[in-house]
Amino acid sequence: RRDWLMPSFGHSVTCAALEATRVLQERGLTAHDLSPFVKHAKVGNSSQVRSAAFRCIAQLTPSHPGLLTLLMSVVRSEMVPAVRLSILEALLDGPAQRIARGGVVVAPNA
């Protein structure tokens, strides 16, 4: 809330709070709740805040399987290239890396 009254550079306070909330949810210290991320991912927030919220949503995708299709539809319809890019980077960095570490083998294209 402080960041909305007196914004920090790039809304870094809000972005850090979103990241901390994601880490707490991943470790099971708080209940899984996507509402803070969805609230900050809406159009009207700064692109830095929206990117941070979408990165957090992408990192929580393994615990919420339906989010992948939602994120891909956002990538298709998003007007801000920086937000679109951050979603794709988060998807490639987060769930893709977890699948690779889990030993899932994907067949090569024929």
C-alpha cells in the first residue's frame, strides 16, 4: 500500500512483496491464494508490477495446472511487449526447469 501512496523506483517495494508472497506460498507457510497476484496483474498497474505478478503466477503454475492455459492466452492478447516477454521468460525459467529436473523426457520432433 505504501508503494501506491509514494511510489518507489519501478514499484520495487510492491514487486518484492509479490515475490515474497510467492515464496511463502511455495514453501507452504501461507495458504495458496492467487488473488494478490491477479489484483496486481490487471491492466492499469505499471508494467513492472504486472510483470512481477505474472512471473509469480507462472512460478505457481505447477500447483495450479489451469494457469498455463490462462498465461498463454494472456501472452497472445497482451499489448505491452515487456509484460509478454516476462511471462514467457518466467514460464521457460520456472515450470520448464522443474520438468527437466524431474527427469521428464520429451520426444524429439519427427
